[in-house]
Amino acid sequence: MIGYRQKRLRRNLIIRGQVIQIIRKFFIEHDYLEIETPVRIPAPAPEAHIDAVASGNWFLQTSPELCMKRLLAAGYPRIFQICKCFRQAERGRLHLPEMTLLEWYRAGISYQDMMNECEALIFSVAQKMGKKDGIVYQGEKIRLNPPWSRISVGDAFDRFGSISLEGALAKDQFDEIMVTEIEPALRKSRPVFLYDYPACRGTLARLKPQDHRYAERFELYIGGLEICNAYSELADPAEQRARFEQEHKRRREFGKPVYPTAHKFLDALNDMPEASGNALGMDRLTMLFADASRIEDVVAFVPEEL
């Protein structure tokens, strides 16, 4: 029956709309400027495991990151947008090839400060949704009142992994152990920030000044879901160009297309202030508040229906 799924999802789509409205109000009240950047771009950030969708000779954005950082460099200190992003061949319980991202950037703060702001944002959503005492997600009560747990990637491997972080990197098993051992072991009853990723997993992140083995990057997990990816921004154009070239090399080795270099973005880094940015999956955040187990239960249409 045409439209049956959409009728069934009415409650979840109402929740989705409420979450978006609360988030927009949060940023406006915190003196952020809502901006829009082009969805179709000539050169996406080259990441070995993220594939862009071609649009003629250009690409649909995998993230608005490069354009938003150019605005930071142009003197906009607090910006956010809620936009569509596209990633090729991503479809599963938690993935869609077209997804909705909340992305925001703020000059003058570190990734530790960004953790605090991310925490405040999501707790504000919970309060406005009448869930300040927490939510129930897939049978698990999750308390959202701050402060949230924080654990470094290295400590997580020591506590939950079958081998150390260094051993996993040496054997090229980092991603495998993250998915099969670390992520399932993260506490489900409280949100957890997983921070200080190995430098090789922070393509656009600043390295820790005191230890270049690690990038100032974090991800947030709530109820077993990865909700966001954030970091202190790398503002060195020479270092960023070298990292892009390394990602181009990895894509070649994987037999994937190599994207054009984002020269205008690299040039803008000369004027980039110290800043931190965050990319948060709106679909997954809605899943939490709707108690939905599949991403398709919080979006109006999926590709198979079009």
C-alpha cells in the first residue's frame, strides 16, 4: 500500500522535526550563524574509506567541512548548518547513501571544549523533549545528565581489546578490533566520549602538541551508536596537503578513484584560526529519541522507495 510506511512513521517524523527545531534554537541562542554551503563541489576531502558520489565532473559533498572551514578562515567565528551529505554504497541498519548531518565550527576552542558543547547540546535536546532524566533505547535506560564518561582510545584498547592499540595498528587490525571488541564494550547506560585517536585516523585533525602519535579527535557513543566525529582543526596548509597526498595514495592502493586536490581550501588554511568542529548524525540522534533500531525508521523515504 502506497504511503503505509510513512503513516506508520508519523510519531518518529514528528520527533525528528522537534529535534531539528531544538538544535537550531540552541545554536542561535549561543550566537552561532546558520549558513548554507554548496552541496555540489569540485573536490571532496580525500579519505580512503569514504567514497563520494559523482555529479557530472564534480561531486556531491560527503561533508560540508571544506567550505565551512573556508568561512572560518574568512572571519566567521561560530557557524552551523544542517544539511544533506552523500556517500556512495552506504546502506545498512545504520547507514544511508543520503544522510542528514549537523556540522558546526567554533573558533578559539579545543576538542575538549567541543566535548563540553556537544554534551550541552544533546542534554538541551533531552530537556526540551521532556527527557532530562534520560531516555530508554532498545530496553536500556540511558542517563544523559552531565558529565559524561571520557576514555582515550589507547585506554579503551587496554581495557577491552585483545591486543594493544600499537599492536592493532602494526597488524592493520585497528578498525576490526574497534568494531568487534571496543565499541560493543563501551558503557551503554551513559554516553561515552572516545578520544585521542591514532594520528593515522585523523586526516583533518590537529596532532596533540605533546605527543604526535595521537590526533585531537573524539567520537561520541550513546546506546551503542556512534553519534558524532569531532576534532581540533588542523590549520597548517603544508601538513594538510601532505595528508591529502597520503590519502590519495591509499585510494590508489585500494583501486579507488583519486579526487582532485581542494587547492582553494588548502590556501584558506593560511588564515584559519585555532578552532574545533563537529559532525553529528541527525538520523542517528533521532533514532535515540525515537527508540528506533534502524535508520530507515526515522527518515521519510529510503532509496528503495524512490
